[in-house]
Amino acid sequence: MDWPTIIVAAVIAVLFALVIFFHFRNKKKGKSSCSCGGGCSGCAMGDICHSKNKE
């Protein structure tokens, strides 16, 4: 492999790692990954994410 390919692959790997890092950090803080903006009350999947019957 040549240097430009290695650099692009490294940048993509770093961006992927940052996405994973921030996802788990937000999940640990209790923040939602939903992009509804108005909270989970208007989200179609709200009852699944925050079900009262945790299994």
C-alpha cells in the first residue's frame, strides 16, 4: 500500500473509533441516540427503548 491509502484508512479508522466512543459515552450518561429532537415522547420507538418491562 502507498502512503495516501494508509493515511485515508487511518483517518477513517479514527473517525469510526470516535463515533463508537461518543456513542458509548452518551449511553453511559443516559442520553438518547434518537434524533427526534423533542425527546422520546414523539418518537415511534420510544416505547421500545424505554419499556417498563425490562427483560
